[in-house]
Amino acid sequence: MSAEYVLNGGMNELEVMEFMVGNHHYGINVAKIQEIIAWHPVTPVPNINPCIEGIFMPRKQMISVIDLRRCLGFEPFQPGDKKGLFIITQFSKLTTAFHIDEIRGIHRVSWENIHVPDTSAEAGGADLATGVVRIEDHLTVVLDFERIVSSINPEAGVKVSDLDEYEAKDRSATPILLAEDSKMLSKLIQECLRRAGYTNLIVNENGQEAWDKLNEFAADGQEKVLKKVHCIITDIEMPKMDGHTLTKLVKGHNWMKKIPVIIFSSMINDVIYKQGEELGADAQLTKPEIGRLVSVVDEMVERHENEMREAGYV
């Protein structure tokens, strides 16, 4: 399903599948959906997170099922309830099923129209949201499924311990620009980069903020922007402007195109990877690969700084 609905990269749009959990409207980026199937009996597993209903094994693949009602703070599914559906997702190299009530449809929306939820709004999954978008006459919360999974299984997320064997060096003279909307992931990425010696970080909450910062530097000329930013690390899913659009803008600019762009996202699959290549991304990594991220940053930075020296900027 996901391959059918994935949009061309760099359009700053996404397809959102709207679905119901109880009486509440939620959404998921269609690019994360592997398939949708009818409810299936599951096998309960003892001593696991209560949000996990159990496991089942379609086509010889064992998949965990997450009860989104319980996960979002509502009354969980009961034996007498309508069975609902399973959304089977694939991201962060994991396949996971989410138990929902019903599907309402698929909508094309612009990231410009997706707003960051109020930090005080924690009920109904707002603290687990990528953003909120108005669809027809109601608001729909686009859920942060990576955060849901990592809150249930921390081993599935980015781990700072991946850098335990990494040799830290003084890289404080190397400025890195980061675009990541998840506060939790942004802090983890920053911590990992700092542990590797990259302490000169320009942190942005979305692609639009990152693009504005780059243009601020570029206003003083080519040399200024190339000295101010030696590498860009960007997520894909972000309100206001996504990482693919940011990559397209950077690589389409006369000066900025010299800056290496690393896409660091849970959504990397064959289709998304090809889109990133076409947009000019220099490297693309799946989010659990934090140790490899630092190695790739090292490689990209060395290349950029060598080019800077050859151009006489260093």
C-alpha cells in the first residue's frame, strides 16, 4: 500500500490515512503502512508492556500488536467489542501492528498545514503527536508512531550506548545543522554528536526553521554559509517543511548545494531512499543507526572541509 501512495519527494506534502480510535480522529503517514488487515486473534504474552495485546504470525512473520486505545489513555479493547482493524507498519527496521477501530479515508495535506500541538495538551495522544491538521470539519492528530514504539520498547529507538566504543575527538570547529521536530530524538542526536566531539550544533525544530537559518547565513555571501554549516542532518517528517523539501531547496541552491545533506529518518525504505537520491541527498540512514550516523558525518565533513580548503575558504 505504501508504495502506491508515496508522493514525489520535495513537494512538502504527505498522504495521511485518517482512522478512529474510540471517538477520536488520528492519522498516520501512508508511507509507513505496509498493509491493513481485519482484526486477527492474538496470543497474549506474559510480563510485557500492557499496551501490547499480544503477538500473531501472518505469513510466518511474528508481529507484536499494540492496542492504541490503551496506549492513548482510553478504555482498552474488550472481548465483546467490535474487533476493528490492524494497521501493519514498517519503520525503524521494525514491523508492528496497531489495533484501531476504523478507517475514515486518505487525505493529501501540506506540511505547512500541520501544526505542532500545544505542549499543555497531553490528553488523547497530543503528547505522542507529530502534529495536528484540520481535515474537513475536525482536527486530526497525526501520531508519532516511532515515539509510541520506543516508549513501549526502548531498545527499538536511538541508543546513545551505540557510541560507547567510538573514539571522541575535538570537532568543536565543525558546525553541524540539525533539523528534527521530535524533542526527544533531537536531544538524543545532540548527545550522540557531542559525545563524538561535535559540540558546535545549530538545532532547528523543522525544515522551515533550518531553511530560514541557512538563508540568514547565505545573505552574507557564499563563503559565509559554507563556513557556518559544514553538514546538515535532517529528519523527513516535520511540520511546516519536511526533510525532502529542505534537501531539494539546499541542493537546488547555487552555493548551499556544496553542503553535505544526511537524511536520518525511520522511514527509509527502497522508495524513500530513491526519492532522497533524486533530490541530491549525500547519505541516508535509518534512525536506529546512531553509531553509523557519526561515522557518516565524519566522512561528509572531511569531504566538505577538503573542498573548502581547495576553494581557499580555510
